[in-house]
Amino acid sequence: MKAMILAAGLGTRLHLLTNSTPKALVKLNGITMLERIIKNLIYYGFDELIINVHHFPEQIINFIKRNNNFGIKIAISHENEILLDTGGGLKKASWFFDSDESFLVHNVDIISNTNLLNLYNYHIKNNALATLAVRERESSRYLLFDNSMQLCGWENINTKESIITRENIQSKRYAFSGIHIISPSIFKYLKQDGAFSIIKSYLELSSMHKIIAYPNKKSFWFDIGTIEKLSNAEKFLNSNI
């Protein structure tokens, strides 16, 4: 099975650590986030990976080489000139997903014990264009899903902005977990060029296509976006793993 790790970000909120190293190589209890995710993907049967890079890309490439590609196929998608955001980065790597097999996309700064094989099988069972791992947690931005767990909108609590893709639908808020399964058929619908958000594309597609939620209350989940969040994750792992 194939997967993509989104690792091109600058990690500006981790600036004390990312001034001289890419976010992907920030260590969590002595192990880089990238290594944790690669090994977790391998554990669940994902054996062909592509990683997008931009900030100190040579460090990531050398890290992978030193670890002998972790015994699997790993390709690199270079975003040398500009960051392409999640949608643009995914589209640039579309050549890698050259079969009819759905694939997983995982943010490099997300640490979780979500069962990725269950997520994948849930996506296949529901024949969705995309399946988004979500959680009931505090956030400033939420995705909205209807009673059948299909995407129908988005809202920002702080700015009061919202996007509704299907009117008069009773909805529930969930926060995106940064892990999703995508059918390769999505590439024929991604008409934008350059940098764009995959979430915005999901919203645009949700009125006509099946984009669903995979809620997961049982797993732990951390977004390693700040020094404080990194510290909290380390404390949790020390106490529970």
C-alpha cells in the first residue's frame, strides 16, 4: 500500500528547533517525528512512501539514506521554489499514485496511535472519494458532517467565517486529525495549479462526491505544532507507552 507524508512545512511555531533543522527531524523523546511515522506506516502495511520536502530538504534525504530507506520504497517530491500547501503538494506527487489503489496521507507533525488499517478498510468499505480521520476536540476550525458522516461544511470559531456546501442539513462539528485516505480518482478533480489547500478542495467537492468522516475517540493524538505541544506529547508518551 502507498502513503504520502506531508513534510515540506517550515515549522515556524517550532522556530527554536527548526531554525537549523526541518520540522520532520524534530525529535520526540529522542526519535524524530519522521521516523515515528514511517515505522508506524510500515507496521500497518504501507510499504511505498513519498515525502514532500522544502525546508532543509537535504537533511531529510540524508536521514532516509542513513536508515537505508527503512527497508521500503521511499520517493521524494521536491518543492524547491515555493511551498505548495497540502493540495498542491499532493497534486505534484500524483505521479506516484499510478494505480487504482487508494492511499494514505499523513501530516509529519501528527503523532497518534490511530489504527491506520482500520481507517483504510473503513474507506474502502464506504467507497468514498476521501475519508478524513477526525476527533471531537477543541479547535478554532471545524469540519461539519451530516448525520451520515458526509462532509457538508466548515467553520472558523474565532473569525465566524463558514462555508456550507449543502443547505438545510443538520451537522456536527469535528476537528480534522491530519490523516486521510484518498482515492486516486481525486486527481481528475483537482484543477488548481500552484499552492492550494486540500481541505478547500474537499469542501468544493463535497456537494457532489462522497467525502466522509472517520471519528476516533479511543486513540491518543497530538499535533506537534509548538514547543508546548511537543513537551505535552513527550510527557504523555513517557507516562503511557
